[in-house]
Amino acid sequence: MAGNGEKPVSLTSRKNSVQQHQVCILGSTGSIGENTLNIIQRHPERFTVISLSAHSRVDKMLAQCLAFKPQHVVMGSEQAAASLKEKLTAHGVTNINVQFGNQALCDIAKDDNVDTVMAAIVGSSGLLPTLAAVKAGKRVLLANKESLVTSGQIFIDAVKTSGAKLLPIDSEHNAIFQCLPEFEQHRPGECELADNGISKILLTGSGGPFRTRAVETLSAVTPDEACAHPNWDMGRKISVDSATMMNKGLEFIEAKWLFNVQPEQIQVVLHPQSTIHSMVQYKDGSVLAQMGNPDMRTPIAHALAYPERIDAGVEPLDFFNTKAFEFEQVDYARYPNLKLAIEACSKGQAACTALNAGNEIAVAAFLAGDIKFTDIYKVNESSVDKFVSERVDCIDDVMTLDGKAREFASAIVAELKEQN
């Protein structure tokens, strides 16, 4: 990365040595975490699992502990940690340090024995441990987009100060990263894309499961329908975000910070097949695209081994049996949450922080059956309008605003639930 004296390693110098990375996975029982472990299992000579974390999935964590033998595990609650300890003891495993809580998450993220941190905790709860990894100068594989959405410049400044290496995991941002000149790949948050002949970032999105559904019927969408993504296998929260296209909105904000661009330099393009993961448009008329089957193991493997390439277990794209590539403009009447996120990106940090907090509350309420699918936008819009003028100068401001926005959004949810 520029600023810490690190230089790209040449292919010639890499041929005779394989670097061993000591890995911490924050959120190991989720989709990203499980795919990360799948790749690590394929390359034991390259990666050693030092620590894992999960919120409450004790049985999944037990299986991961037995398979990968980490030194440390952090669970979300004291009860979950006690249950895991009991199950490990029953299997004769007593040498894994099991802890719980936010401080323990931060501790494993900045552990001196770890050099690579997969930040895969969903939502703003992943911000503090991800920031702890950044401040400790780790290689941070960023799957927690909310870290940049909620803290933006604060997060990027921490990367610059510590010399951490930031590698994007979202398939879209990873695709953009791969299409950039190599020099800019080492400058997250400091890219000068215009100086490298780049005019625009093209952020692709599938449109989710309701791209062709009649807009007037969206209020009747059920949680199971919203979670049935046509191309990707994701957790329920992210699947709902994909259905509303809020996920693309959060990615829009993340792209602004990762690649140091203005909102007008980012264009969202609907691409239903999810084969082209994103593109970079150059001033000479060239457009570079990163393509592949919709499998998160590809961007995870890319970041884990960067700058090398390793087998991810993903079948190569078969162009002779691939569906035709389709592209559409975004209909903001169908996806008002995406428009709201793009507007928040221009309005400043408070709008983005409040948007994310409100959305997490709204999506949880929808999944619980408390509000309608179309009510998610109402909660999000109200949250942005309420807090858009707040000052956000440090991480404490972020956490304070996040808490206030959640309390406000919860009150809106209660009103909507009563109306429904």
C-alpha cells in the first residue's frame, strides 16, 4: 500500500515461496465465513485459522472448531459461549479459549498472532472489531460494507494512519478492484481514478426477485419471497436488502469511499444474470468487466491470496452455455430505497449512518412479520430525514447517532405495526 513502503510482489519472486497467513474470521458461521473456511480447507499450506466468531450458532461453531482447531472463539453472548464450552468439552476439546462480547471480538481482530482478518459480521455490529483490525494494521478482507457506510472518512483515515491493507470482498467492489490499474489497487480510499483515465464505475445489480413483479403488489411480499434470490445464496438480512436494492445502495456508498469517487462517477446498472459483477469505464471508450459464475468463493479467494491466484472450487464460466447478457436502467419507483441511499451518499455521513441503522431495524421488523415490505422504505426515509443534520466527527459520534437512529426507527416500526 502507498504510504507504508510496501511494493507489489513480482510473479517471479513468488514462484518459489508460499506465504502462510494467520487468519481471524469475524462471522464464521454466516455465508461469507463458511465460504472462507471452504477455501482455507483447500489450501492448508497457505492459511491457518487462529480465531473464529459467531453470534449464536453454537452447533455450527462446534463443527468449525472440530475441523479447524482455532486458538480463540468469540460468541455473541455468555450463554452461547457457555454452551459451546460444554459441547467442546464433551468432544474432549479443552484447549480453545472461548469468550463472548464486543471487547473479545476487538481483541481477536487485533491479535498479534493474526495477520489477516475476514470482516464478515453483518450489519453495524461489525464496525468496531473491523476498525480494531484496521488500527492494528492487518490485512482486512472487507465483507462488512456497513463499516464504510456508517463511518466513511473516519474508517478510511484509520486505514491511512495504520497502513492496513484493505481488500474488498463484495463481488461488485472486488470486481471493480480487479479492473483498476495495479498501482491504484494499493491505495484504498486514495485512488485517483481520473488521473488513470477512468471516467466512471459501473456497479451492477441483479434487481433481486421482484424485478418484473407488478409494483402495486409489492406491499404483499412475504419474508420467504423476499429471501428467494434468483442467483445468490445469502443470509436473510442481505437477501431482503437485495430485494429492496438497499444492498446496492449501501454498495454505492461503500464504492465512494473505497475508490475515492464522487456519487456522479458511479452508475448502477441492472444485470439480471449476475455474470458481470461490475465494470470500470475508461475515457478512451474501453470498459473493463470482471465476469464469473455467481459464487462468493471467487472474490474471497482473490482477496485471501492477493496478489496471487488460487483455486476457489468455482467452475469457470462456460460462455457456450451462459445466458445472454441483459442490461437495464434502474426503475426508482420500484426501488425507492436505492434512490434514498444514493441521495444519502451526497448528503453526508449522518444521512448514511442513520440510513443504515434505520434499515437494520426495518428489515428485522419485516422478517418478524411486524411491517410490510414497502414499509421498509418508510422507516428508512424517516430515519434519514430526522438525523441528516447531525454532526459526525469521530467514532463515538457514529455510535451515538447509530443508537439514536435505531431508537427512532423502532418507534416508527411500532406505529406501522399498529396501523397494519
